[in-house]
Amino acid sequence: MEPIVLFLLFSGLLIIVSMVAAYIPIVSSLKDGGTHMMIAVSTGIFIGLLMFMLLPEGIEEAEEGGIDVHYGMMVLVAGFLVIMVIDQFMKQRHLKMCGCDAVEHRHDHDDHDHDHEHHHDEKESDTHGHRIVSMSSFVGLSIHAACDGLALAAMFMAGEEIGILAAIGFCIHKFAELFTLSSTMLLSDIGKKRSLTYLGLFSLITPIAGIIFFLLFGQMEVEGMLGVPLLFASGTLLYVVACNMIPESFHRTHGWKSTALVLVGVALMFAFALLFPHAH
């Protein structure tokens, strides 16, 4: 079977898995604390995905392509910094548009209603913060998803077996991504209907990027070409995990409970990496 046909078939599976993962948090009717616990597990899954699969695969592919590991780390840092700049731009733009700076000071004006206003302001501030985190994660993971599309298409071009194994790994990968994005959007004021629209568009990024890759490089030798996009994707995911997901995981729940849930997520990906060492 032609590589692009196999890619399209598994892309359909990726979209189905993605939308199932996106739908679960929305229909589960969990409260704020329960949603943060789901995010803690997702954070552990992302840490494991990065450290056990994506980063080692990127380094291996870079070395096979004759790319020095130090240059590869520069590519990873570039991915991290690109998302950091985009994240800060989005945060500053949102703060200017919504006037969030005023939220912190409003409870000082009336001592009689201090507790009530403090609770209201804290909730309002959280809503704004969750919106920023969810959209920042959406942008960062969108760039990551585009790199995934390039990598998955290249793997199908490299061989049917490696492509199918990679697609299985990507199904787990996409489930974690969409589950996490859906959970963070659920905490914000974006709304369930709009969140599903965003998540549906997000699920199409990897297939579209892969199709573009096939159109541009379908006749080329792909061995050694995957290192750069995989390492750049690792950098974007590293920023999303370290600067968005980990702080959000410990935002509401008790420290040890969140720590345990993160460890559960890491353990799940460690087990998967042992069972399918070349799935990505």
C-alpha cells in the first residue's frame, strides 16, 4: 500500500482518538479540583512522552543525519524560546485587553465586604489565568502537532512497519495532548462549544502537516531528516510542560496528591516506552 494512503488511514484514526480524548473531560462533569487532578496526570504523561520517547528519538535521528548533538540541543532551545516569546506576547496582550491588573486591587476598597470581594476577585483572576494558560498551551502544542505531522509522514515514507508503530505511539501521544488541552480549556471562560471547535481544528493540524510534507518531499530520501523537527517539537513541549502544565497541576490540589498523580502519569509512559520502545 502506498505510504500516503496508509498515512491518511492512520490520520483518520488519530482524529477519532483525539476527539474522544477531547470529549472525555467535557462530559465527565468534574469540579475544579477534579479537573486539576486530571491535568496532573496529563502532566506526568507529557513528561514521560518527552523524556522517554520524543527527546531520545530526536537525538537518535539527529545523529543518524550527521547532526552534532550540540547543534541538536540548540534546535531544542529554539523551540523552547519561540513558544516562550509567543506565550509572553499572548499574556501581555490579554492583560491589556481585559484589564486584569485591576483585579488584584479591587478588594481593598470596602473592608466590610472584604472576604466576599476577595473570593470573587480570586475566582475572576483564576478564570483569566486559566484562559491564558489554555490558549498558550494551544499555540505551543499546535506548533508541536505540526512537527508531529512532518515526523509521522517521514516515518511512513521510511517504511510501512515503522510508520504503523509510530502511528500507534502517536495515538497515545494525541490522546494525552487533547485530554490535557480539553481539561485546561474547561477551567477557563472559553465555553464548551467553542472549546470543541478549537480542539477539532487542533486535531487536523498533524494530518494536514503530514500531507504537506508528502506533497513537498514525497520523492526524497527521508533517512536522517527527522532529527530537527523532533528536537524543535521537544523544545515546544518542554516549555508547555514546565511553564504551563506543572504550575497548573499544583494550582488547586494538595502538593503530595498532585505529586502522586504526576508520578502516575510518568509511570504510565514509562511502561508504554518499555512495551513499545520504538513506537515513536
